[in-house]
Amino acid sequence: MSNRYLCVAVLAATALTLGAVSTPADATSRGSEPHTAATPGHGGHGRLAVWASSHTMTIWTPQMWQTLARNRVALFVQVNDGDYRPHADTWATDIISEANRRALPVTIWTGGNDTASAQTQVEADEIHAWLDANRLHAQGIVIDDEGTAQTMALVGKAMAGDQNAEQQLLSANIDPAQQCQAITADKALIKHAHREGLALDETAMPQSLDDLDAGTLALQDTLNATSNPPATWDANYFQAYRSDFSTDFGTTISSGLITSYYESAHQHLGDAGELTIGVAGLAPYATLAPLVHDVRLLATLGQKTIPIFSLEQIVATYGPESINSLAAAAHEPLATVDQPSAADLHARATYQQLAKEVAALTPQTTRTRDGVPQQANNYPNTSCAA
């Protein structure tokens, strides 16, 4: 679920190939200039949502259920293939059944690392059949898209200092034509889910938005992650985790980063562009107050469903009663919208520059590998568009 390791590895790999990424021009000076605020939408009408990923019943006490029900908290429930096989009777069955009984919204969360493959369509069909067989209801499925399993393996090696893996992460994955094929497959997958009566959402790295802001799909191509857009998911929950950015760029990362990514999400995706925040328990969310503030910020910006990663970490860090405070925050808009700091702008500019550098490298990389150069897919005028 966390995108940090992917981003750091790609940053390191590209730096090795192109030379160190320089400080983006004017990033610091821009931080002192007025930044156009996102106009608050329907602030005060958000709903708290939580990602629930632990396959244990320990936290699902009667008191927890009462708290969730009283606050009308939406649940993103992770299921693995063993949970929805024929005749499976697992924790996920019990959780979703109880959530249905209490009329809590449920979205199935599954870690499909390759949404372009036929395997994911089979997975969606099996989940649909499992829900029907157990008389369970879910409003949709959210695909956790953070690159393919092969890419994840390369990232792990790159993080361990394997320079060959770092180089391969670039040279093996960059393939604009294949990226277009994947986008076409994603569109077919979404239509298929709709025919089955399910919404199909995605949660992805927020750097996808930096890619789009830079006018390219190249950074997503490098990670073998699904492109957003032109794939039109019902909702996109970009993982704007201040905890990850604070680790990578320092503690001066502020809530304004969330505002900035929210603006980009809505610019490119309209109402389908949403954020998820976290990670609960990690700086700056070591205490509850900053997380409450950021929930209020998203409510002020107009986000309807506000997911936090994750229920288990919220309870472990702040205690079960903290759900009350977080749920209330979704109905308590701020007086003003937080604006990006110089550090926030620098972080985003770094990834936008990285996207441009990968795009510039694409012809050379594909010529060396295939003998035929390809241009990176541009955005929004890309050959992948219908």
C-alpha cells in the first residue's frame, strides 16, 4: 500500500542513468509566492473511511463495531485469493457480512499488481461470484496498483543496492506501446466490472499526478503502473501519504502537499480524483491531532469519502476511541485551505522533473533495447487516447 519504496528506487535508478536530479528551478522561491487556493467544495459533508488489512479478528470487538456504525465509517476491506475461492468462509466473509448488517459501505480492496492482465478480470469475476454466493454486498472493488510483481522484485533488489536491478528497472519497463496496450486492457476491465454491477476504483502512487502535470505518462511507464488517465476508473485514491514524503524530503513537508495533490487530481480527473492519507502512527501522524487536521482539510476541499491507512494502525497508535475524533473531523471544515510550503513545491517539482527526464530517455532506451526508438506517451495528447 505504501508507495515510498517504489518512488525512492526509481529516483535513485534514474539518477544513476542521467546524473543526479538537480534541485528544481525556482522551487524555493515559488514557496514564498501566493499560491491559488483550491476553492472549498461541499466542505463539512465528508465520510471517514478506513483501509482494513489485518487478517485477524482481534480488533473487531462489539465496541469497535458500535463505534464504526455510530460514525457511519466506510470500510475498504482487503481480500486475498484465499478469501474468495468457492466455499471460502474466512474473516473477510464475517467482516463484510457484519458491515452489511450494520449498513456500512464496503469496498473490496485487492492487490492486483497487474491490472492489465486477464488474471485481474478473472479475479473480479471470482470476487463477484463469492459475494453472490455468500449474499454479501460491496459497492465496488479498488485495485491497489503499485506496479507488477516483476517490478516489485526489481525494486527490492535496487533498494538493496543492486545497480543492475536499478538499470533494469529503467531499461526493461520503458515501453510506450506496451503501456497503450495496458491502458486499453484497463478500459475493458472497467467496462466488464460495470456489467457485473460493480464500480472499479484504483489506489495509486501520487507521483502519477506529477507525471500528468509534466505532460507525460513516462514515470508511470517506468513503474509499470496503470496510467491515470486515460484509464477512467470510477474513483482514483492517490496515496498522498505525508509520512512517506516526510521521510524522503524532511519534516518541513506540510498539509499543503495534500492541497496541491488534490488540486492536480481534480484538474485531471474531475470528481473521480480523490486522495487517501496516512500512515497512521508514523510522523507527522505520531499523534492524533495532525491526522485530524488533514481529515478536516480534505473535507474542506470537498472530498466525500476520506480514507486513512489503516484501521489497525489507528487503533494501535491512538486507541479505538480515536475513530470518533476522526469521523467528526470529516464534518468539521477548516476556516481556510492550507497552502503548499516551499518543501511541498520542491517535492512535487522533483518528481515532475524526473518524469520529464525519463521521457527524454525513452527513445535512447528503446532504441538500445529493441533497435527501434519510441517516444514517451504524452499527456493529454497521447496515441493511447481513443
